[in-house]
Amino acid sequence: MAPGKGVPARLLKQAGEIVSHRNQAELIGKIILSRFLESPPKSFERFIEEAEGDPLFKTLYKRGHIIAGRFSGAGTVEHPDKMPSHAIGIVSREPQLKWGKRGHDLIILYRHPGFGREYLFNGATLLSANGRAEVLARKLRLITARNRITHRVLNGILGCQRGFFCSGDPLDLKPLTLTSLSLIISTSQKGDPVIDHSRISRLVNGKSIITPSGRERPLKFFFPTIRDIHRRFVCKIVNEERRSLVSSEIKRPFSDKEIRDRLRDEYNLAITRRQVAFCRQETGIPNLYQRARNNRYPPEWARFSALYPLSAVCVQENAPAEPGIYELGLKRPEIQYPKGLSHVFYIGSAGNIRERLKEHLRPGAKNGGIKKYLKEHACFFRHILSNNNWHEKEKRLYISFIAIFGASPVCNKISP
């Protein structure tokens, strides 16, 4: 019999519409979850509190129709009000006894109790028969899906970057991509929800976590590229060079070839001389000849971060909401000063670096020079964290710049 023979066309049409509606509903559900993953922690807190504050939730929870479970290895912070607004929680090193040996295990303390929960339903027929209960159930399923994805992603990051969480040294970070993490999660844990690179990307965007050292790190920090890691190691060698020059252990700075050889011998890192040059330029480190002419800006004590594009997105993700010094500049040294070229056009300090950089990016910003550079060039920023005396350190950095280049940065209208 041919497919569909003997079946009324009306029934076939209805069956096709049912399948179509199911596919459409499934697609809409995926879109809603994708957008829900992007929701900031504060907004997600309010969503959970509204759902759990519903009288119907309390009734169904009390009767056992809704069961709130807790993820393994999930806790809650004691003072969530003191956490940065974009932080999901804290990674804590908890002592444990394993096979007769004392050690530490990494656990996640979430900023809100609802971040570590999943909701299970006892009596699905009852929930679907009640319109209000069905709406509530959909909200709780959304919360559960986001929480499961978040917990698995964070545990995946802890597993891949365990060396960093134990030492606190960024040099212990390993290259990690969203795709590779999604594969690691999918092979270690089965079942819904599917955690692909797209969902991980939406989840980590604009969110952070507090490391065991107490420092806030954007979740994107834990996904370094190989080039990111190479840059950190090149900076490490140049910092060693500066200390050796001060103590007179060496007479001149290292060439790119010598940096390459030291990376190979000291860290077993094999990169080419050309890659060393690219990494050095991207982090704003002068070449051998500039460093040999006593071009010591920034000075030894000024340990800057990496360079980040000066855009609203990058400021939100990479600039700390902490006190310190910051520097604005161009990608390459193009600004002519009396004693040479520099990429720097402004040096500043603030009690909250992130908010101050946002002020520079606003249309109504007062400094016309900064606005001009932002309009005409690709600009970058980098920062130095300083919990105290950042005004004094800014002044020292400003004086050092004048000593090396013969003038103040072009957009600094007054001295610190």
C-alpha cells in the first residue's frame, strides 16, 4: 500500500500541522533559552525570586509536587551583597581527605541559593491541567536549564584550568576554546540540556567569577588562545630582563631570538622569533634597540595588564571594577613626542577603572582629545590594579613618561 493510502486527507493535514507546531514550539523554546542564558546575574536573581515567591509555587512545593534539588559541589556565599554585580559566585578551595591524604577540592559558592538548584516535578499531569501551574513550570524549567548549563560549564572550566585555580598564576592557564569545552562536557555527562559552543558563549558573555585569591576574573579569561599564552610568557621573560638589568646581571636587553631561546629552555615553549616579535608588539613592549637606549617606560614597578580594545564590550568584560591606573593608546607607536614615538595618549587613575573608561566612551565625554583619537584610530587600554595610593602611582608613571618622551601624553590637559 502506498504511504497515506486509505487515510483521509483531512487527518493527514492535521497530523502535519501537529508536527509543525511541535517543531515550532521546540524552536521557540531554544530561542528563549538562548536569550535567557545572556541574562545578567542580578536579573536572573529577580526571576528566581519572583518564581519562588509565587503563592502557587509555595503550595505545590509544600505538597511535594515541586522538588528543589541541589547540585553536587554547589554552595552559597555568606555575603552576596559584597560581590560585584557581574560575578556568578566564588571558587573556593575546600580541604578534603582522600585516600588517607589531605588535599583541597575546588567547589563553587554561588551568589544566590537559586543558582545551585534544579526543580523536579512530581505529578506532571496535575501541573499541565492547571494553566497557572503550567506557566510556573515553564519558568522553573528555564531556571533549571540555565543552572544545569552554568554548573557544568563552571565545573568544566575548573577541571581544564585547575592549575591556575591552585596557583593563581596566569602562566598556568591552558589554551581552551568554547568548542573544546563543549566536547569535554558532552563526553563526560550525558542528557539534556545540550551544551554547545553557542550556549557557552551566551552564558559566559559579560559574567565573571571570584577566584580563590579573591580577584574577579571575567569568564572569558579562562578561554585563552595560544597567542594569549605566548604573550604572557614573553612578558614574563621581559620582566626577568628588567630585574636582571637593575641588578646588573646582564648588560643589555634580550633580542627576540634570545627571548625565543629562553622560552624554549626555561618553559619548554617552542615559538618562532617572528611570533615573539608579534607578541612583544601586541603587548606594547619596545624592541631591543629602544630598550637598550634606556627607554624604560613603563618603569620596573608598573606591571600593566595586556592590551584590550577600547570599546564598550571589551571594557565591560576586561576592565576591573577596582581602583588603579590605566593607560590609553594606539595599536602602534605613532604619536611623535620630542624624544621619540609612543602609542600612549593618556594616563589616568580611578577608584573604579571600568566606570572611568565607560565615561571616556560616552558621547558627552569632556576630553576632546580622547574623543578625537577614538573617532580616528583603533585605540587600546591597559591597567594596573592598586588598592591604595593609586593617585601617587599615577603621578610617578606620568613623570616617568615625561622623562622618557620629553612631554606629557597629548591628552593629559593637567598633571596628576
